[in-house]
Amino acid sequence: MTREGEGTVADETAADATRNAGNALPEDPPDAPGAPPGTSGPGTSGHRTSDRDPTGPGASGRAASSPDTPDHGTPDHGTSAPGTPGPAEWRTWQDAAERALYGPDGFYTRPGGPGPAGHFRTSVHASPLYAGAVAALLRRVDTALGHPAELALVDVGAGRGELLTGVLAALPEEVAARVRPHAVERAPRPPGLDPRIDWRADLPAPGSLTGLLFANEWLDNVPLDVVETDADGVPRRVLVRADGAERLGAPVDGPDAEWLARWWPPVAPDAAGPGPSPAPGLRAEIGRPRDAAWARAVRTLRTGLAVAADYAHRRADRPPFGSLTGFRAGREVAPVPDGSCDLTAHVALDACAGPGAELLTQRTALHALGVSGGRPPLSLATSDPTRYVRALARAGQAAELTDPAGLGAFTWLLQPAGGTACTGLLTPDLPSGDPH
């Protein structure tokens, strides 16, 4: 599963990376005010470092659950102060992750912390080619919309503004003059950021913008609940303490049970009609908060294109033991909701997708935007050595971004908004780097 860069290690433990993370509020009405779930942290982050198979046994990194615990469903509360998750306090994973990631001393919001880049690298940090590709996509959106007087570029989960900074630098002056960049991020505005960038903790008003909304690795940090099937095959919510210990809670019911039956059927008892119960010990993550978060983000556009880039899975290949994990200092670690590590899970982007949406691999998307890992001709090494070295470095960066076993395996969800003008903008046979 890789958070970013297969094999990125502690040498990335310095600057603060931009990774979109989640605010959570999944039960808020779709147009409720406030920060969108998961807008602090990995916004611009790429896949986290790791070469462990996320679908294999133990992929969730969980502590042992206790299906036979008599107190199913009622969290114990320890003696910690109000609002402070003590080590003895049992919570759902959604609640625990929200506090651990975005609380006062959360992983993404802790004052003075190293930020996401201190723990993992993303596509944005892997190469400026990524920002260049987003700039190329923005130009296609601009052309499809008839070159509006104001062209919005919204980065949801903007981290430290790296992606917006790179895109603005890559745009032609005529386009950049019309762009209105918005960074949606719960962390404070970083010093020295381009004054053109509107820094905000919440999404713009519904239907208020025309342009491109881009969410790079945001949804995987929107907190959600984890479930596990008990000895009878009944899916129950997993409760967790701040030290990472788990136990099973109440059976899943209502809309969450309906979501599982539709989108993660292996753990839903009656998803396929009469038949054997699910096997004990199966895990799943209920993606409803992410579906709602993405729908709210798309609604900010009056017309344009919304893109979510994340590591994902589809209904036919959901991981049998879930994908919840943690990252710290360039290494994958057990997911412990104490604020010491990133907490992330793959995204069911097919469940998030609305009418007219497309799902592409990052490799396909970037190739359509002119990012190619092809080596420069060897003859260039003789005729222009400096240019050859630069072209070779660029090819290496492109290869990393499009590696089918790494960042290239990410999924891009493209959702047109306000009509079909921005449908099919990544048709592979479009001229590379050319506006649509």
C-alpha cells in the first residue's frame, strides 16, 4: 500500500508536507458550515512509505479485539479530564481519529510539529511535474468553460500550500492573472505564502465558484468507523483506546449497515441474499463520511471539475482485513490514535463517485497531461549534455509519479460539476500539455 514513495524513509522527516486530512463531521447536513471533513494535514501528500501488502492478514495493524467482551457497544470512560481522550477511554475509530489527527494536540494541528512532510512524502513533494500536470488540467478546464473572468483553483487539504504555489508558478501569465486560488486547510496559514492564495478553514459556499477543485490525498484522512465480524459473522463497530487496544462494540445498523451491504458486501450478512454468514474476523471501513465530505466539496463548484487523487480500492477488491494503518517518520506503524502518527485508510472512491464521474489511475491521468517517464535520446548527451541531464532527471521524476507499483497506482476520481463541459478532459489522445 504505500503512502508515498515506496521506500521513502526518515530522510523525509524534515519539512512539513501538505497532506489533506479530515475534519470529520460526517453526520452534518450536506451544506453545514464548517471545515470539510479532513482538511488538515496530508492534503498534498502522496502515498505514504511502505511496501507492506495492505490486503494481507494483519494489514489493519490492529490490536487484538475481544468479541466475547460482555459490554458490546457501550464505551467505557476512564478518569481523564473532559474532552481529553485518556488511555482507558473507549471510542469509535471515527471519534478517536478525529481527536488524534485534528484535536488541539493532533498529528496535523500540533503547534510547532514537523507536519506531514516530516513523516511521509507525496506526489506533490516527489516532483514539480505534479503541480505542472495540475496546471495543465486547470488550463483544460479554463478552455472548456470559455475562459471565465475569474477561474477558481481550490486545493482541499492544502497542507502548507505547496501544490497551489507550484501550480501558480507553472501557469502562463494570462491564465494566472485570472486564477483565484483557495487553500482549504485547518492548520494555520504558513508564513511567506503567496498573498494571492485565500487561506481558509472551511469550504467556499456551495455553488460559489467556477473552475477546478483538487483534493490530493485528502479523503483517506477523513476519519471513519471500523467494523469487524464477530464469532457469528455479525459486523460490529470496533472500539479503540488511545493506546491502540481494541474491542468490539454494538452491531452495525441503519444507514451504515446499508452502506456496507452495497459497497463492502463481504462483511454484510444479507448483502447477497440467503447464504452463509460472513467469516469471523473480517474488517471493513464504513465510507459514508467520505462520501458526504466529497459531495460537499463538489457542491462548492457552480460549474467546473472536481478531482480527488488518492489510494483506493473498488467494490470487487475490497481488502478482507481493511486498510487502516499508521505512518510515522517515513515508516508504516500500527494505527494508534494518540496523536503520535498519521492515521489513514484507503478510499472507496467508487462509492464517492457521482453521476458522470470517471475513475482513472494516476498513471493514465498523468500520461494524458503530458507526464512521461520516457528517457531522452542518448544523442542528446553528446550534443547538449546539460539538457540531457535535466531531461534524464525529469524522466526519473515522471517515472516515479507514474509507477504502476507505486504512485501511478493511485486513483483519480474526476467529477464534472454544473453540466458536461468538463467531461472527458483527460482523454488519453489529447495533445500532451495542450489545453483541451
